[in-house]
Amino acid sequence: DVKVTQSSRYLVKRTGEKVFLECVQDMDHENMFWYRQDPGLGLRLIYFSYDVKMKEKGDIPEGYSVSREKKERFSLILESASTNQTSMYLCASLPLNPGLYGYTFGSGTRLTVV
Amino acid sequence: DAKTTQPTSMDCAEGRAANLPCNHSTISGNEYVYWYRQIHSQGPQYIIHGLKNNETNEMASLIITEDRKSSTLILPHATLRDTAVYYCIVRVGDNYGQNFVFGPGTRLSVLP
């Protein structure tokens, strides 16, 4: 069974901390994505990557950075966490030709910044 | 990618068929229709997709109109566990590196 695994289900961090959210996929997918989901705002794309060491900004990249050193791993970094980054974070992967199944999502990380 | 329109919410009785509509009147010839659902506090889950023909899998059926301007997702025998937000997305099938755009979706409540 194919999987996208996010390292933490729940996370509580303090304002100003550097936060790492990790995502690993075992499907050899080229593309990986980070979204955040907030009530009433739906899923919003933060960053995506279509290859190792490649990254592209999504709709709301401010306050975030990403790292993709290996094909299977895509990390989201909050350089200095703020309370407005409290949210559900979702990682997804997508093969080069998504005609078959489209996205596979992880279970999400619910981050609370206090 | 084409925009989609879905009802905000729907109810369905347990054991009955749930029919979720989606309008995508500006769909292009090379765009697929995808359906995902999101159960509370989980990541969205792929259900089914199609291009022109109707499709069926173990989860659902997808009916696409002949002009492709609308589609219907059918859950043949809805259960309480089917309560979720259902997203209809249209997207070019081999659009390299491009993301899927999730709208607000339809909140389906399956009632006992």
C-alpha cells in the first residue's frame, strides 16, 4: 500500500521557535507538495517540488521554506513560528504522470503555536 | 485548470445512494475530472477520476455528461463513514509539476 508519512500528528511549539515538518513518500513520486488547511479557507498551497533540490513557491510561501535533498523526503520549515501559523499541514505526492491516481496525501500534522 | 462548482452541503440517508453533483462548464478536452474526499482531521483521499467515459471502482461511480460540462459522483450505498467533504477537481492529466486546486467542496452528511 502506497504511503505518504508525516512525522508528527500533533505538534505544539512556542512563538519564535524553528519548526521542521517532515514528509516521506515511498512511491518514487517526482512531485511533492505542502498545503495548509484552515477553517473556511480550504487547502492552500505553500510550496511544491518537482525534483530533488527543486522548489517552487505556492500561493502562501511567506514565513516558510522547504528542503528536498532526497526524492522521498520533503521538509517544511517554519523559520520563526508565529501564532498565525497554527494550522493543519498536509503533505502530498504526485507522480510525473498523475493520470492514474492523482495526489496521495499524508494524514496531516496539526500544529499549534503558542 | 477549469473551475468547478459544487453544492455547499448535502444530506443522505444511510443505505441510500448519495449523488454528488459538480459543474465544470469550462472544462477543456484534455482535463480529467477527479474526486477526493476528506474525513474530519485526515488528509484528502483519492476516490475516482475520469476523462470522458463513466467510471466505477470499489468506492464509487463517476458519471460524466456527454458534453463533459458536469459530472456526478455516486456512492451506491452510503454509510455513516462516508460523512466527509467531497472535492471535485478538474485538471490536465499530465501537467508536469502543477498542483490540484481544491475548492470548498460539498459537505456530505450521512444520517442514520
